[in-house]
Amino acid sequence: MSPATTATQQTARRPASIAAASEYAGVHPRTIRRWIAAGWVTAYRMGPRLIRVDMDDIDSLHKRIPAAGGGPGA
């Protein structure tokens, strides 16, 4: 991996606290911790107690549900 690629990946992260991520996703903070344990969300430890999650991981969990009946006019 080139240094430019590494720098791009590091700046592309959107770190947020578990509380902020849970508010954004509309779930309890315990749910965010479950998602971390399940491997659905990447967590980063920033010191002995501070944990941050990548908001892009939270966004990737949201899936669009197609409309029933196959769309407009159906």
C-alpha cells in the first residue's frame, strides 16, 4: 500500500462516539456495542477508555427496502 493510499484511507474515516453513533442511527448505545461485537461496525480505541466507531460502517448498515408491489403505479 502506498503512503498516498494510506493517508486517503485515514482521512476518509468519520469517527464518532458510541453515543453519537447511536443517536444518529436511532438505536440504544448497547445496540452499537452489539454491532461492534458482531463485527458489523469497526471500533477504534483512542486511549485507555475512549472508543470511536466509523460512521461509514453505521451508514453501510442502512439498507433501502423496495416498495411493495414493484414500484409506482403497480
